Amino acid sequence: MTAGSPNPAALSPLRWFHLLLLLLLLLVGAWARRDRIDRQSLSIDEYWALYLATGRGDEVFQIPQRVIVDSPPKVGFTGAPPWWHIWTGLDSTTHPPLYHLGLRGWVDLFGESDRAVRAMSWLFGIGAAAVLFDGVRRTAGPWRGLAAAAFMAVVPVQIDFSQAARPYTMLIFLGLILCDVLIAIDRRGPSGWKLAVLGCATGALALTHYFSLGAILGAAVFVMTRRGVRWRKPAILAMAAGLLFAVVLWGPVFFKTRHLYDAYQDFWKDPDAGLRQSALAIVKIPIRLLLDPLQGWRWFTAVPLAVLVFAVPPLRLRKSPDILLWWLWTIGTIAVIAIVDLVHHSTMVGVLRYVFLASPAVYAILATIIPGRIGGITAAVLVLCAAVYGASRVQAGPEPGEDWKSMAHLIGQHVGPHDVVALIGYYPNEPAYDYFVIAHYAGDWKNPVIFLTGPPDERVRGQLTGRRRVWMVGHAAGSETARLLPGWGVGAAFGIGRRNALWLLVPPPISEMR
């Protein structure tokens, strides 16, 4: 390059402007996700993910029912087994290990406060917006890329999942890495590092969530349709190598825990499930991913966006072949879940977290499907609508949940070190779930516990009577006491949240016990 000639690698002023706008979008998205990220206690599902990251496996579920346990197991990271125990400690869950391994490393670096734990999802959510911009920019230009990134930054469902310690924002980040590198290979040809990233992203997706299989198959179909290109075979081999790595690494554990999946499918069984219900749920997916997912959208209000996402792309493949990847990614993600629903007579396709992996592809389609100025205006209007709903979600804050922090505070304030705490429920694992969330916020749990899903026998009832004081954590004080410990009364009671309360149990007179 001669002196004074322009540097082809230098960014033009317009590209700097695009990057500045992207940075502003990311800052807005980061603020929306950070706002009150730790206002609510961890939910049961969030803490279950955190507990699995300790490597303790299902130890907490081994606590015997209807027996006083003087030294219940610890639940936190202090004294936790080494990280590799996570790999062999997932016998009681239907999730592969990658998110839990990543969360363990994150906690080791930043601590286990609610803000720190949820910040990993926050970071993946912001990173996903940046990667989506790059993928759409390569095929439809920077303005459409900014529109797609704006959806990722401000829509309510993205804000919600970025404020939860669950694997779903990590999942879409890895999925977008796969899509972005595929687009880069398609545009500029393969290279060793691109194929390596493609294989790693494929394997990482499979090790993060099983429902990523549909999206991976959609991407593979996209590669197979690219006829006349030299990179098709190496790309398929790279993806196959990533999947094979995941199968070899995780396959034995998956086979060992296969019995869990039938029980999990039974949880979602629905007597009304069928083709009609699944179809209505699928029609509503785009509007729920773009606007407020909590609203009960009628099917006809969801049809316009459903047509844009599901029906229009196949009609535009000849003029816009780049839309094929996003369309196949969406269809593959949803189709696998819908097939599982039909086989097991369940309704998982209507559960947003299971189709969440399709969300960036839906945004890419909405940002690019309509050409020209009309398409640009349409994308801008949709971004504005999403921003309005996103702003309302930020103003309202996270959905209220059980106030486990206050429950732990109440126990610390009123329960003596030798008092027994009875944790109750209606199904076998419910008391254990309550225990490990409360113990997480209580810190060093020292109280004896008893898990009650039904009345204990006379021997245990006598042991409870001999204790200094017995407290119960659960639902309505009077009815729960009568159900589990007939004849006992209720002393001081402290109610919090929508579901739980803490109350002191009063044993029956000795004459009645005899």
C-alpha cells in the first residue's frame, strides 16, 4: 500500500456511526436488564440451577421424610465438592451440564449474591444482541442489523430471561454464534478457525439444552441447501464433530438418567392437548416473543406477525435466500417441541422458555422480511412497539415471586438454635426445594428440620412434643397444621408473600396425647 492511499481495513464514518448506535442500543438493553435485577428472591428453578452448580447432586433430596434431622446437609458453595462433581451430580435433572459448569466458574469469580448470579444471564443477553447485529448486518445491511439488535435489547421477554439465573440467554448466545459463523462462511468462505467455532458452538448448544437439537438440525438443512459451494461438506463435518463430541462426553449420563424424561413429560401432560391447541400456541409465539408475553393474546391478534414469520419467508427465498437460515432455525426449534407434545400429549410448545431459542431468528425475520422503505418503516414501528412494552416491563419490575429472603430473615429473627423447623408440601420434593432456597438466604443453617408431606407417626410426634419449640413453614397455618399434625394448635404466625408463612406450633395437652 502506497503512502497516502486509503486503508481498506479502516472504518468509514458511516460504519462508526452504525457502531455508535449499536453501542447505545446495548447500553439501553444493559440498563433495562440491570434495573432491579435482584429485587426478587431467586425462584425455585433459579436456585435449583444454582444448587446443581455446587456439585452436591441430589444430596438434599436424600433427607428422609417425616423424620427429625438434626444436621441437615449444607446447600451453599462453602465446602462444596470440586467443580467436576457437577458432571456426575445431575442424576435428578433433565438438563445437560454446560450451564451449571459455567455458573460454577462465574460464582467462583463474582460470588453467589442474587445480583452476581443473575449477572451471567444479563451478560449473555447483551452479548446476544451484538452477535445478532453482526449476523443480520452481513446479509441485510447495518440498518436492518440495528433493528434486529434493537428487538433483542428492549423486548420484555429478553429482559425477563436476562434477569433470571437460567440457561436460556446462554443458549441464544451460543445459537447466534453458530448462525453468525455460518453466515460468515457462506459470505467469505471457510477457514480453520471458522469451522472450529462452528463445531464448538454446535457441541456447546447440545450440552446446554436438549431442545437445541431442532435449531441445530435447521442449521444443518441450511448448509445442505447451499449447492455448488465448496464449504458445504467441511461445514457439515464440523457440526457433526461438535455433536459427536457432545454425545461421547454426555451420552452415558443421558442414558443413565433417561428415566427422568418420562416423568418430566408427565408433568406437562394436558387432557386438552392436541393439534388444535399446539397450532394456536405456535401462532402466538411471534407476538409473545416480540411484545408482552404475559398478556393473553387472542389468536387473531397474533396472526399478522405469525404470517410474517412463518408464511412469508418461503415465498421470498428466491429473492432473499439469506432469510432461509433464520426461517429454518425458527421452524426447527418449534417443530421438535411440537412433535414431543404430540407424542406425549403435552403442551410444552406454549411454554415460552422452550421456544426461546427461536427468538433471535424471529427478530431477524421481522427486521428483514419486507424489502425497501416499507420494510424499514415496518421494522421501525415494530421496534417502537416492542420498546413501549419493554419500558412498561422495566417500570413494573420483575414478576413478584415468593419472598424467600424475608422468610430466611424471619427464621433467623424468631427461631432459636435448637428449635425444629418443619417444611411442608404436597409432593415428595416440595419441602426439599423450600429448604434449600431458605437455607441459601439464611447462610449457615443450624436448625433441626423435618420434611412433612403427610402426618408423621406417633413416635415422631412424641419427639416433636419433646423439643423446645417447633415452627412450621408452608401455606395456611390452620389448615396445614390440622392436616399434618392433628390436635396441634397455632401460636405466633408471620405471613409473607403469596404462598408461605411461618408459625409456631402448639402441641396438644399431654392428657390428649395419651
